[in-house]
Amino acid sequence: MNISYKKGHISSLDGIRGIAILLVLFFHCFEKIKVFPFNFLSEIGWVGVDLFFVLSGFLITGILLDTKGNENYLMSFFAKRALRIFPLYYLALLIIFIILAIPGINHFNPVFDITHLQNSFYYFTFTQNLFFSFNGWGVTDLLNHFWSLAIEEQFYLFWPFIIFYLKTSKVLVVCTLLIIIALITRNNNVDSDFSYVFTLARVDALSIGSMLAIVIRKHNQLLNRMALPTFLITAISLLLISYYSPNIGFRNTYFVRFGYTLFALLFASIIAFVYDKKRVGTVTNEILSLGMLRFFGTYSYGIYIYHWLLYKGVYIYFENKYVFSKAYILVFLCIVIIISVISFHTFEKYFLRYKSKFENKLYYKRSELG
């Protein structure tokens, strides 16, 4: 292999993001369709979030490494993340909480429970995953999918300081420790959803993505030797676990114990393939550059925010009331996509244009930071 990092926008990474959101859609919206391959994709679709985690760790750490030493390093990073995440997230919360305040709304759909408002502090502070970890999912079902956003925001909060103050060799040590902590945490809570949503139980995926960002820049020769074997070993291991397990859901004991980490390593190796200049990279990029995948990748954030709110808040109600064909889920998803596209171009882009205000110049040499 000839893996070599290059800066700039990589369309194949949009394709990876597209695969991730498609997996999430299958996981959440196709559970009632028991026809292959929809039933398989619905059962395994939970890994889409893990793919998001690995990709986020890779991209965020890469951004931090490439801007380390720049003026306003921290302000620039936090401002850009806020402009990307906050507007749509808080708009969605505002709309939901207004709906919840409507008298008798829970008679329309029981999922609109006032308890959501009582727990609003957690959503406003991106700590809802901690609430779920210690209290269970409960009636917060409508906003359950925001748990993954909470983990990412918590990661964004402290990771820039790790990259800024530590040399890359020590960052790799921190990543390794976080992976070990995640494995220990999950193995001590195998039979609880705590292992699925608690920050320290899921930080291994973000850490593995972060390690890849460092290795591809600093030790690409090692990556050239390890990427393909890592892909093959993790893929075979996961296939064997899946074959001998009664299910492939996220509560699978073997997945909880070490499978989440294996999936993260598998996804990291695929991301590494994107930067390969030989045959593996060519095939990988041809697949990941497909227009449909890049399209879903472009609008993945909006789709992630809207799909579960509309599915639980609207679609399930009408499906139960009118008992219509399961094929209508495709119509529903088309509506979600249209809303997400409109949202991106009319709302999200308004805030994204301000990201350029936080571009900064090199303040001192990166070598001074190690």
C-alpha cells in the first residue's frame, strides 16, 4: 500500500459519512421490515454511529493538528464547531419543547411527554447521554438519538487542550489509555445500556479515529504495513462473532465487551484506504465517491437531527392510526431528506458562512509545540 496524507476536501469522506447516516436510517426506521437485506441492515445499522465517531475523531484531531500553533487556535475551533452544531440542534430543541408545552399534545402521540421538559437541562448542556446512562431511556424516547451528539460535544470540549499541550507521542498514549478505559468500563457493565451511551464507555471509537489522524501524518509507513491486516483481522473477527451470536444488535455481549472497538478499528482502516494511491485506495475511492453516498454525507447532520423526531413524533402515529403499507417508510424518508436539504440551504448555511471569520494566521512555528 502507499498511504499518504493530503490536505483538502476528500469527497470519499463525504461518502463515508453518507454510509453512516444510511446505516442509522436503516437501524431506526426499518425495524418492522423483515425482508432481507432490510432486516439485516436494520439490525446492524447501529454501527453507523460508531462510524460517525471514528470519522469525527479523525477529522477533528486532524484539524487540531493542522492548526496547532495558529493564532486564536482554541477560539477558532470552538467557534467553528458551535456554528456547525448549535444552530440546528437548538432549533430542534426549541420546536420540540414548544410542541410539548401544547395542552393535551400527549393525546395526539404519547411520545410527546412533558417529562422531556423536566429533563431539558441535560439537552441544553449536551449531557443527555449521562442522564440516559444512569436513569435509562425512559420517556425521553423522542430525543434518544441526541445521546451521540452529547458524546461528541464532550469530546470537542477537552480534546483541543490535549492536542495543544501534549506532543503527538503523548497524545497517542492518551488515546491508548482512553481505549483501555472504554474496554474496562464496558466489560464491567455488559448487561446495561450504560455501556452504549456513557461517554467513557464509547470514547474508544473517537480515540481510534484520533490515533489514525496522528499516524497518517507522522508514521504513514507504519500505517502502510498495518492498515490492510487490521482490516482483514477485524472484519473476520466480527464476521465470526456475528455468525456464532444469536443477534447482531448493539446489546450483543461480545460486541459490548470488545466488538465496539473492533468495529472502530475496521472503520479506521477503511478511512486509511481512502488515502492509498494503489489498488485498494482506487477501489475504495470509486465506491465512496458515488454521488448518492456523497449526497447523503452532505446532508447527514440534518437527516440525523430530523429523522427520529419526525419518525417517532409523526410517522408512527399515522402508521398506527391508518395501518398503511410498510412501503410508506420510503415516502417518509423522502420527506425527511427534502426537509434536511431545505434546512441546510436556508438555515444552516446562514451560520456556516461565518466560519470564515475565524480563519487565522500562523502565530508561531508548529515545531515549537512538538
